[in-house]
Amino acid sequence: MRGATNAILQLTEKQKQAGVVTHSSGNFGQAVSLAAKNLGVKAYIVMPFDAPQVKKDAVRGYGGIITESQSSLTAREAEAKKIREEKGATFLHPSNNMDVILGNATAAMELLEEYPDLDFVFTPVGGGGLIAGTSLATHYFGNNCKTIGGEPFEVDDAYRSLKSGKIEVNRSANTIADGLKTNLGDINFPIIKQLVSEIIRVEEKEIVSAMRYIWERVKIIVEPSSAVSFAALLSEKERFKGKKIGIILSGGNVDFSHLPF
């Protein structure tokens, strides 16, 4: 929501009048729809035809105009390009866009304003927009604070990218954390490579366990993708014992009729 709002706020009046377009299976599509509605801008959202109905309903509820496409990234991008050409809408990438990255950074900035002595901030890793923004915030506003990413073993492209020094892709997408299936981009990866300390991978059962713990103890509704950051900390809690930790929880896109616990 922070990234979508900031990106739309940077547009010229002429661009705002033509609207914005993005492709998303859920969270960013909802964020763009709501941010655009708040700012009086039309939002065109390309969604895969097999996206959960609950997500489509939410996008429409926030005023987004949905165009369905095939599931592949190529198909989504082609549909978004078509809308851009037909409507003159500005394309907003969900994660590989500097204005989105800087908007996302404000979560960690606010966390550090309240707790300036944090040693680490944990965040989920999907397309890389949130972790890139978080790492910029910890680098420039923290006091020797480091950013650590949490990522599922099943889609560990960011972990492998940090190891190899180049953008890697996933060979499978078999994870409950459906918001983290996307790959890093050429704008966010250089930031991640320079400023992110490490990425900790977690098993599917650890994600579900962390999600349930947050629901039961913290009373916050988070989706599996959001719980990955906490799962990463829990998986190595002895190593971080006695440290001051901040955790970014991002995403509450839950289908209540299909809870994993």
C-alpha cells in the first residue's frame, strides 16, 4: 500500500487523468486499486484467470478494473502493455520500480523512528521491492542495523541470487506463500546485493507455524507470505538471542475458507 501510494503520488496530473495499470495476483493489485481510488485515479489491474476469487472481489471492491489473463508472467505483461497503449495508463511494476521501493521503505523508517537501536529488521522476499526499500531504510536511518530476508525453500531465487551475484529464477512455485513467487528485478537487485546482509530460507511447515503463532498471540491477520519474515527469525532464534529485532509483516490476503491450520 505504501509503495502503490507513493508511486501514484509522483505522477503528473496528465498521467493521473489517464490512470495506472499493473499486473498482480493479489496484494499489489489491491493496493494500487485502493491508492488510486483515494487519489481519484483509474486503476487497471491485470490478474491471472485462476487467481482466487476472494482476491478478485477485493480488487473490484477497491474500485480496480480487472482484465483477466493467462497465468504466465509473459501473458500478464502482454495484457498490461496492451492496456497501456490503449488507455495511455502509466505502468506500475509491483516491485521493480524506484517509487514503489521508496514507498515501501517508509515502514522500516517508521519502525526505526520508534526503535532507533534495532540490530536487525526481518522482511519477506518476493519480487524484491519490500526488502530493497527496507534495506535502504536500515542503511540510512538505522544505527548499524542490518536487513535480513525470509524466503521459502521452494522459491529461493533471491537466496541464490545473493550467492551467485546475478538474478536467478525459480524452477518451481510449490509454496503456500503465493505472494513470494515472483523474481527480483534489475532495479531492486543491485540495492539488495549491496545492502541486504543475508536471506534465511524456511520450510512450508515453519511458515504455517509462524502464521498461526501471529494469529494466536499477536492477534494480527497475516497471510503465509507475510509470516515468512517471522518464520525466518524463529528458525534461527538461538543465533539472534538477546538482539533487538524488528519484523515487517506485509500482507493479510487470506481466504478464510482455506486456512492452512
